[in-house]
Amino acid sequence: MLTALLTGAMAFSMLQLFLFGALGPRLVAEWGVSAAVLGLTTTIGFGTAAALSPFGGRLVDRIGPRRSLVLLLSVSAATLALIGSAPGPGFLLAAVALGGVPQALANPATNKAILAAVPPARRGPVTGMKQSGVQLGAFAAGLPLTALAGTAGWRGAVWTAAAAAALAALWALRALPADPPAKPAAPRSSLVPRGDIAWLAVFSLFLGSGIASVNTYVALFGAQRLDMGPTAAGALVAVLGVAGIGGRIGWSKAARPGRAQWLPSWLAAGSVGAAALLAAALSAGPLVWVAAVAVGVFAVSANAVSMVLVMQRSAPGRAGQDSALVAAGFFTGFAVGPPLFGPLADAGRYGEGWLLVAAEFVLACAVATVWALRERRARAAAAAA
């Protein structure tokens, strides 16, 4: 039950942004907004999440995982309801900013719940499963909700998602054990990540930049350049999500101490190939489906491995804040990536856009490789001493 609830919380924390990617062709058609404005939804949502994440981590450490999860799901429901009611792009962007709150709480709250209730031997698989909830949200946005939008309109699809989030909040309230009394505010500690956490945060920044561009623009790319209908284009997000679910579960199980630190560099290298496949799809359209699978298996899965590493490396009592600091790097990447890609999409230069994504993944691979080599040298020096 705990794993299912944490998986759902991760799905709802980012569902609104996957919806913008999957429903992008419909939003562009209804409001006549540009591709750059569509990317701005991701920038605002993740920019807010990045700014709030360090404080969200402190809040979770203070009030406990049950209160945090109920808050996360309640705000997710409110955000989706406001998006479904938006009369125009301005109101929509304000609602997206509110959606940064559940994003900021998601990783600290779910990681804290795992550390409190799951034995160490099971934490890797459970972390992979709950992190796959993000991709479950991508699947829900890309297939069932996109299909529902074809009959009930995009607003009907978003309101359905809002109702589901509200029900999940009630489930968390009733099913989770009560938190201990809220702790008094701890002495302020640095909001700057250090040591292993700093390396993971920088890696996550470059990784997030690339993933955000794919999530936001792959459906629009399919509709505008590959002559796909809105439902088929939205299904690209669903395929990416399903591949990410399997990848996150599998790679998190493989992230055992002693080997886990090498996985981020390997997965980032695979992500470079996935971005190259997206560029190649301009000449061979069916490759876009292979590329969507590869992005899920490699790029999306790497973030789950980062969270396993955080729990392996965090100091006692700092799991919430350290998770938030790494998540802040990831969210900053999500805020930066789409504005860089958007002007290229507006100009129809998707090939150059996917090469930009490949370059972002190359930088993530370089950071992860340098960190892993430093780790190996440090262990060798400790063994020699």
C-alpha cells in the first residue's frame, strides 16, 4: 500500500506538466500560443519548484511524511482544477506556478517515508517503483487523458485528473500512520549542496534540461514535422512514460553500493544516443518511437538512480533536505531547457533542437564520469592507507 501511494504521489506531483506536453497541439490550436509560450509553462512550474525545494525539504523533515503527502496531493488537485478552468494563457501560467509546490515536496516526502518504513535491503526497488510514478503520470497524460480530451475536451481531461488527485489525498489521510508531533524549526543549515550531493545536483541540472525539452516538445514535434494526429503525437509521451517506468524500476534495483555511482554516467551516455535518434527521425519518421523508448530507458531512469544515491549518501536526519537539493538541480534544468529549445521549435529547427538536447546529456555524462572517477580514487587511497 505504501509503495502504491508513494507512486501515485510522484505521478500527481508532475502530472500537470506532462499534460502540457501531451495536450500541446490542442492548446496551440485553441489559443494560438507559440511553441515558446508552451515551453514557458514548464519553465515557470519547475522554476518555482527549484526555488521552493530547499525549503520543502526542511518542511518535510519538520512535519513528517504523512502531512507532507496530504499537502502535496491536495495542492496537486487544486492546481489541476485551476488549469482546467483557465480562461487564457495568463491564468494558466499562474496555476502552473502553484504546481511548483507539490513538485518541491515530492522527492523529500516520498524518500522520507521510505527511510522511515522500508528496510534497507528493499529501499532501492521501492525507490525505483515510486520514482516510476513520474512516468506513470507521463503515461496517463499521453494516452488515457489525451484520448479523453478527444471526446470530453482538454478541460474535461484535466478536471478528471484533478478529481483523482483529490481522492488520492483522502486516501493518504486515511491510510498512512500519524506523524509524530511537528518538530521545532532546526538551526538553519546551508542551502548550498556539498560533497556527493553537489555532484548529483549538477548532474541532475544537465539531465533535467534535456528531459524537459523532450517532454515538452516531442508531441508538438510529431504533430508539426512528422504529420502525426494529436492523439498519436500525445501517445509519444505515453510510450516515453511506459519505458521510463520499466527503466526506473530496473536501474534502481541495479544501484547497489559499489556500483551505483557508475550508473549515472552510463545512463547519460545512452541518453545522448536517444537524442540523436530524435534528430534522425526527421529523415526516418518511425525512429521517433524508438527514440521515445530510449529517452525513457536511459534519461528518465537516471533521476531514479540519483535518488537511490541520495539515500545511500545522506547524513542522518538530512534525507529530506539532501533529496530536495538534488531535486532543485533537476528542477532548475527543467526550467532552463524548454526556453532554450522553444525558439528553435518556433523556427521549425527541430533537428538543431535535438542536437542541443544531446549536448546537455553529454554535459551530464561528463559530470557523472568525473564524480565516479573521483570516488574510485578516494576508495583506492583509503584502501592503501
